[in-house]
Amino acid sequence: MFHSFQEIERSLLDSSRRVRIALAGAHDADALSALVAAQRKGVAQGVLIGRTADTAGLLREMGEDPAQWQLTEEADDARAASLACGMVKEGMADIPMKGILPTAVFMRAILDKACGFVPDKGMLSQATVLEVPGENRLMIVSDCAVNITPSYEEKLKILKNAVALAHSLGIECPRAAVVTPVEVINPAMPSTVDAAMLSKAQQRGQITGCIVDGPLALDNAVSAAAAAHKGIVSDVAGRADILLMPDLCAGNIFTKSLTYLAHLPTAGTLCGTTSPVVMTSRTDSPEDKYHAILVAAARVD
């Protein structure tokens, strides 16, 4: 089981396999610097798709020789995204990565049935992997960027996506907390009803590969002391590996608070795809974009 991004990096280096990443919109300093770091360390090889003159200039500023990189000219955002996804389909790359292009444009390429990134009856969701300070472990928060107000059925798919991600990080039986404002069922708060249904579904074998409990307020999900103070007896409370958020607003605000106020190392990732995808926020730091590369590389078969 991986306990940190550094452990993921070490494992990838020990494997001696470098994944191939097709960066769409490569003329972006932050995304490009993350990929440069990955190539320098021996984690990945980059294919740079975008405005080659601008990309070459950025490479020189980073002390790189553009002649040592594979650069492909494509100034159109949509075609750059399609080209990156097409390279993965054709086996010329392992991972498509979003550079300086709109998320909606990149997502359209991912959702294009011709590329085959989304399986039948599957659903895409976003997850943020973070290092828990002082606990030497990783935690997954989902969904923070794709599904706005998920229904029970959609939360079920988001949970399954997060569990698959946890498994890829070596967490054999992740503990999933279904987070709500309170730890009791209140019909006036539909998220608490969904949480109770998910918890019971796991107990009855409808959800496998994890342990689920909810509703759990955030303090009870992450703090054993808070759970004990409220008399909550649970295999999940206080040590959750997955936080399933009630909606995008809660997930987005929570993860950005961890990034900008608590300064936790994070990695955003897209779940539910047939191949790993690096789709980070434009405001993510180069370090966190590099972490996202590490998480995606760890998921390559």
C-alpha cells in the first residue's frame, strides 16, 4: 500500500517502466514543467501537442533541449485533445494529459466513443488523492469537479470508481465514509438518506471491495476522537480512506480549502475511464500536477 506520493514515485522508478504521456495544449508552463520533472526523473516520456514554437521556448527556459522531445504542431484545442486521446487508442501513448485548453474541450475528446475511454454504462467522476498530515497515508475525496448533484445511483458509481482507484494505490479494502452535515438520518437532508442506503447496500453485498458507513459528518469520518465523543461505533469512523462527498460544491470547496489553507499535497484524477487520464485544474501547482502524473502512471496496466 502506498503511503505517500514519494512512495508511488519510488515504485515507478523501481519498475524501470516509463509511461508515455501525450500532453494536449503543451504550451503551458505549469503542465509542461510537471511533465519535464517526470521525464527527468525517469517516470515518463512526453509527447508534446500544441503550439510548438511556444512549447519549445518554454522548454529552453526550463533548461531542456527541444530537439530531445517529440513535438507535434496543433494549435486548435479540440484537435489537440483528440490527437492525444487518439494516440492512446492507437497504443502510441499510455495517458492523455490536459494542458492549457478548456476542460470542456478536453472532456469532449475523452467522451468521444471513437476513443473508447468510457465503458458502456460507466460514468466518469473526479477524485482528489491527498496525503493525510501526520498519519503517513493517502486519502481519496470524490467527486469534486464532474458530477454536480449526483443521485443515489450516481453516488453508487462514484463510490465504485473511488474504490477502484483505492485498489490501484494498494488499499485492498478501503474504508469509505459517506459524508453529510450530520451523522443521523434526516429526511430533510436527502444526502443522509443516500448515505444510509449506500451503507446498507454494502452490508448486504451490493457493494464489494470496501467497507462503507454513513451518514457521517466530516469530523466523525476523519477523527477517531470526534467519533468516540459522539458515541459512534464504526469500522470507518475516524480512519476513512475515501470521503464520498454529498455534491460537487461540498467536494470542491473542501479540497480547495485543503490545498490553499492547509497546503496539503494533492493529485486530481479522472475515474471511470478505461485508461488513466491526467486532468488537473488550471490553478493546480506544478508539484500537484506532477503528483497527478504519478497517480495516473501507477494505474497503467
